[in-house]
Amino acid sequence: MDRFTDRKVLVGIAAAVVLLGASSLWFNRRKRIPPKKTSLKTQLSYEQAIKNFQEAFLVSKEHMLLIKQSMEDEFKLGLSKVGENDRKSSIKMLPSYVDVIPSGKEMGVMYALDIGGTNIRTLKCELDGYGNIKSIFIRKRFVSDELQKGSAEQLFDFIAACVSDILDDVTEENKIGFTFSFPMDQSSIDSGVLIKWTKGYTTSGVEGNDIVHLLSEAFRRAGINAKITALINDTVGTLIASAYEVADHNTMAGVILGTGTNACYVEQKANILKLEPQVEEGVMIINTEWGNFDSPEYNVLRPTQYDIVVDKNSPNYSSQHFEKMVSGMYLGEIVRLALLELSQSKLFSHNGAPPIITPHMFGTAYLSEIQRDDTPKLENVEALMNRIGLPNTTYDERRLLKELCHAVALRSARLVASAIAAIVDRVGKKETECVVAVDGSLYEHYPGYGDNIQEGLRELGFEHVILRLTKDGSGNGAAVAACVMSK
Ligand code: GLC
């Protein structure tokens, strides 16, 4: 073949290759199913959507064990000497300076003050010496959003006014037990510096300051003759109220499952290595502040995309990760974010409706109500939806919503079970009866929530744990603390 024929052959081959390529491309294009304009989510059936939620919010036994172990490590790190480790524990493990566990025999008429969420409660009660805390009266006042986000002076003047309302005798100094349910650095039973606000509070001029000092100043401004003799966290209140009531020395921990979540427990002083000076004898209640677990890393709890958004939109971004997946302030918000996605993908109607697009408008109380509905067509859920401005829902939509709420609340309960197991292990009570006092609206009112914690504990081999509802433990405990600690 001459060079010319050579070139002709090469051109021919090249043309054939191009042609082949083009036709195969054309053929393949014809074969390929073009993407639909609608997103993949719209192709989901209700069944698939339910399954997806169940999977996304699942906390398996293996995951519970991992959380439990990781929490125990954080407890240990949190108790160690300050500055001894290169990393700080995400669980603060704050000494409460409550080192006497009530016997139930203490007697006296006490005043107490309790602030920690949307309400302030002031109470007067009598400890009768037989384990009964008889309430003489209780007053409850709402803490407005303005107060929660205002200045220290406004907030503490309001608290002082609430106290002034309940005091009978102003001629002599009134001793008051004070439950302040936020993380505090304490160096004595009657003082405490707020470390960081949680649960949506952002009041200025309080972080880094002594709460008792701020309140005493407010008492002085208002001419109130009163003294805070015990300052405690609500978990500590719950533990000691329960210990007073059952007086059996088995109450080893106090847990709050309400707007926020936290736990305290009875620790040997010898194990609190950061205590100055170091003490070998006796016990002290440790306020764990477990709500901050796995912050800021967020790699043990395995958040969903909704949890990430909840955290981003919160005033305390990158902290309180455990609390944001567990407590009443956030569960409704997680469901709302999932609903928002469903409504955009047409699995739930009312795209753009206020309860779906407005942050925190879908409250956790709705979740309880939805969960409680056992009617065949979920008529009560329908009535609730009508009431809050989401009318004409289909049965499928309601069913999906109920399953979603269940998945979110079940995850919360199983996370709590892992955390309680970590505490029970820490106090060495896995094999014996161990009472955990619990207070808070989520625990008290969410249908089946306590049973789900108990089931999780059983799965982990902690069948001896007794969860004891300790109603009003937070406030009553302040009265008990004032009585016990003044002795
Ligand atoms: C938040 C607070 C904590 C409190 C808990 C329950 O986590 O930081 O101190 O005990 O809420 O009210």
C-alpha cells in the first residue's frame, strides 16, 4: 500500500470509530432513563418514608453501649484534676457541695425558690420528719421571653419580687433554698457562678457572675429580708427530695427530663480528684451536666440532618448536643424540621403553613398528644391538626406524623437509657437495686417514655434500676437542701 492508500485506510477507520461512538452514544442516551424533575423524595411511599425515619432515629443496642462507654470515659475525665489532661471533658461534673444525703427525719418549715425554664416557682413547705414534704403553698410565675433575653437586673428584680410575694414575716431574716437549673461553678453550698446559659436563656450580665450575689443585690434593692442558704441544681433537688421521701439510701441519682436534661449522682469524695482540698472520706453529689455530652465533636451521638439544623439555629450553637437530641425543648423542633421536608416533597400538605415553617412552633406537647391517640383513624391527631392550623390531613399523613413522633421520642428514651446505665455503672450498682429519681414533663407526660427507658436499660443488662417519678422534686429539693445543709 502506498502512503495515499495508507491515509485513506486510516481516515476510513477513524470515521468508522467516530460513527460507532456517536451511534452508541445516541443509543445509550435513548436507553438511559432521564431524571425526573421532581426530587427523589416525592417518589417515596408513606411506608418507605416511615421506614426511613425509623432507621434515621434508630439507636441500636451496639450504639447504646458505645454511648454508655463514652459517657463513662467523660465522667472520669470530668472528675480529674484541673489542667491534668490535654482535653476537657464535655461533661462538666460539677461538685454540688451537698455532702449530706437526707435521712427523712429532718423537720422544719422552709421557703424555696425554683427557676430553670419557662417558670419561676416559689414555695413554702413543711418537712414533717417522716419523709413527707407537705406543701403549704406554691406560686408559679411565667418568665417571659423578654426577661430570658434581657438584663441581669431585670431578671433578678423579677425573681426578688416573686420571693417577696411569699414571705410572711419580714422582721427576721428568711432562709431560702434556691434551685437554679443551669451549670454553675460552686465552691460552697451558698454560692455559684453561672458558667454558661442553656435552654434558650441569654440574659446579659449573668454568665461569669455569682447567682447568690446577684439575687442578694436584688433583695437589697427591693428591701427584702432574705438569705439564700443553699443553692442547688434541679437534678440535685430531685435526688435529695426522693432520698428524703423514701429515706432508704438507695437513691443514687437524680435525672431531669423536661425542657432540658441533666443528671446528678452520689460520688465518693475520694474520686473527685479536682476537689480542692482533696478529701478522702464521705460522699458528695456531682451535677454531671450530661446535656453537653459529645459537644462540640458530635461524633458519638450520630446526629441526623435535622439535629444539625436544630444546633445551628440555637443560641448555644455547638454545645448541649445530648440535650438537643433528648429534651422537651427540642423534640418538637426536630419533628417540625422533618415535617418541613415532608411538606416540600408533598408527602405532607400545608407547605409554607406557620406551624411548619416557624421555628419552635411545633411544641413537644403536640408530640405527646399525637402519641396518645389510639383511635382507628387518628381522629384526635386530626382534631389537633385542625386546631393548630393544619386542617384536612389524610389518614396517611397522620399515620406518618405519628410514626415520626414515635421515632424521635424513642431515640430520646434510648439515649437516656444509655446515659443512666453509665451512671449506674459508675456508682457500682448494676447488680443491686438502685433508685434513680426522675422529674420533668417529658418523663411524666410523654406516653410510654419511661417504659422505653426501662426497656433500653433491660437490653443493656440493668434490670435492677428503679426509675422513681419525683414530682416537684426540683422545688421541694431546694427546701430539703436548705433544711439539711443548715444543720
Ligand atoms: C440544662 C441545664 C442544667 C439543668 C437541665 C435540666 O441542661 O444546663 O443545669 O439541670 O437543663 O433543667
